Amino acid sequence: MNFRFQNLLGAPYRGGNAVISGNSLLISPVGNRVSVTDLIKLETVTLPCESSSNISRIAVSPDGSFLLTLDENNRCQFVNLRRRIVLHRMLFKKPVSAIKFSPDGALIAIGVGKLLQIWRSPGFRKEFFPFQLIRTFADCDASVTALDWSPDSNYVLAGSKDTAIKMSSYALVSCTLHQVLLRRFRITHNLSLDGVLDYLNSKKMTEAGPIDLIDDDNSDVEEGIDKQTRGKMGYDLPGSMPNRGRPVIRTKCLRIAPTGRCWAAATTEGVLVYSIDESFIFDPTDLDMDVTPEAVDDALAEDQPQRALLLSLRLNEDTLIKKCIVSVKPVDIKAVALSIPFKYLQRLIEAFADLLESCPHLEFILRWCEELCKVHGHSIQQNSRSLIPALRSLQKSITRLHQDLADTCSSNEYLLRYLCSTGSKN
């Protein structure tokens, strides 16, 4: 696709995040007000609602009815976006770094310092205090920087800014339905990054605590602390050590896939993708310099189908796996099936399901399936949940093949009967 610049709309941008509502409205803060740009009509409107200071964060409800704005003075406004009026106001005690509506619009996740708070969305209700705090999670090691909800609104993903407050940086997954912390994901083990340590050095201990754990955020205005930079971390502090330009680990953005089965995090070390679908996981620890397509071809040339099949499964190349399956002699199928580890069964069964739809050697593939089930029947039964998708695909292929063969045999039978009856009459 070829994209090109079309038009310049809106007013000067002064910071804050921009969001898109309904695939047609671009909403962005402009100073202490909010600008709404219609991307279809190419029109820009500035909302009449004003904040006491520049707006730093905004969030829009999934249906596009409400707008939540937060300014630099921690003042929050809940705006009816369609009528362009302020419905509710609220003041937070600490700076808010991230906000996000849940997909169902009933909850709002807000990052307040190191805390992750879950609030009930006010909506159109007329109450004395419409904002209701449901739960506060204090599991982040530093200020929350990114938030995202699961498609079912049951889980919220929170990434925090962690320099040297703790030994490592994590992304936190919290369950708002049961109100518990489910799991921590460590996003780096790179000790060359600033703030990533496995053991504390007692030599850097001072009266105020470890020198590397002293916060140097811009919010600190004490003399000496506010002058610290990453190049000169220990400004005016005795016994401090400079950063020497090392990058700081950060989680800048989090997004969960619409299916809810994988999510991605943009960090200092790159984009990290987590998934619960094992078929999409690439495990480089199972590879070495000898595992190559050329090694598979060499094994087949040396009449070693067992080794060739194992190498192709480790490479996870579909064409190589099918090539090795077909190259096995019928008398060697049972011996080769015995050598297949359980972790490769799912990939092998998926290959059988594809071959049954395109390969002419039907009896050969069905014999492969029979021997594999006989050899690994107990393992398949014990781990049926993880193998259900592959087994269902194989069952569908076999059922479809059986129906096609049944129709062909029936037509041939009727044709033979007709030929026999006409021959006897003559």
C-alpha cells in the first residue's frame, strides 16, 4: 500500500497521547483543551471544556460516548463527548501516567505512580461521588508507564518504569475479576542495562540506602536531586557512581491481541511477543549449527529417514517435514515412530492432516497415523488437551476422505451392476 501526505489539520501539538475513536475521529490534547479531527470529513473541532493546566493524558470509551482527560495538576474531567460537556471532575493525589477504558466500558485502569487502580466508569449516572475505586494493585516496582485490557475485560496488563528500584523489570498481569495478581513477566536479563542486577553491592550502601536505588525522576525538586542526569547520576551525592551512558530498561507500550491469546510489549530491548499458542513459538535452544535444510537432505541421501525427520521437526519447516514423512519406507514406519519425542507429536499430526488432503499416498499416511497412535497412545491420552486441535484436524481429514471414498465406491458398484446386467441380457 502506498500512503502519502494528504492534509494538515488541527492545532499545534503540545504533548500528551492521541487516540482514535470509531476509526474516524482523531482526538488529541492541545494545551489545556482537546481537539477532535474527523478523518473522513477532514474537519477539526476544539471542545469547549478547559482544564486548569496542559492536558497530559486522554482516554476514550469503546463506544465513543465519553472522554477522560488528565492534566499536569492531576485533575481529571469526565466529558460527554457527543454533547461536549463535563459530567464529573476528580483530583488525584499523585501524577497519573497511564489510563485505559476496559473494552466493555464498565471499568477504567489508571496508573497512579507505582499503583495500578481499577475504577468504575461513572457513565450517565447522577451520584454524589460517581467514581468508585474497586481495587488497587501495589505490585509495580516503579511508575506505571503502559496499560492495556484483555478483550473480555477480565485482565489488565501493566508495564512499569523500573531503573534501579528493584533488581529487575517486570510487566504485571492482574486479574480484575478475582482481584489477584496472576503473574510477573521478566522482560530482560541483560545486566548491561542500568538497574538490572541479580545481587546488590554492599560497597555502594550509604546512610540513605543503596546509591543506585535513589530515584532521580524530574518530580524531585530537592537541591542536588533535580540536577541529576543519566550521564551524571550521582550529582552532589557522596559515594555515588555515574551511569556511564548505559541504557535504562523501560516498557513504553503494551497491546493485547483481539483474540486474547498473545500480547506484545515495546521495551528498550525491542518488541517482545508473548503467546499461549505453542505452535507459533520459536525455540532457538533446540537448534545448533548442524540443524540446517542441507543436513536434512544429506540424511535422506544417506538413507537415514529417522535422523532426517527429527532434524526437519526441529527446523519446523512444513515442506521438509512432509518430504521426510514420505521418504520413510513402509517397513520402517514403526521404528521411526518410536524415535519421535512427544514434544513433536502435535507438529507431526498436523502434517499428517495436511498430507491426507493433498497427498495421493493415502494408505501410507493412514498407516503412519495408526503406528503413531499405537506407539504414543498413552502419551496422547495423558496430554489430550494440548493435542486436541491437531487431533481434530486429523479427524476431519480422515472423515472427509472416508466420505469421498464411500461415494466413489458406491458409484463404481452401481456402474458394475449396470454393466453386468446389460452383459447378461445380450
